[in-house]
Amino acid sequence: MLSCPNCNSKDIGKIGINQYYCWNCYIELSVSHGMINTHQVEEDGSLSSLDDLFDEDERRYIL
Ligand SMILES: [Zn+2]
């Protein structure tokens, strides 16, 4: 079960292939190579990475 690395919520919606959205803190998550990548959606619709905010251990996605 995927949980948000930012807020630990499990209230995650699937928005695409390997793409998820956290309804609790409103960030986008994508999973690739066993890691969760985190993105914030900016006002202009672009994505900025939040990965620098988390340790690799927090972003590791274990199936
Ligand atoms: Zn969250």
C-alpha cells in the first residue's frame, strides 16, 4: 500500500500509470524503479520536484 512520504497519509488516488495524488497534502507522486518521486503542482500547472525534502529511505516503495 502506497503511503505519502510527506504526510504518511494513505488517502492516495491513482491518476495514471504509476502516478498518484495525495488528497491530504495535495502533492503528486510517481513511482519508478522502486522509488516514490514527489512533485508539487505549481499555480501555472508545472511540476516541481520535492524529492530533495525526503531521504531515500522515506521514498522507497516496497510492494
Ligand atoms: Zn501527502
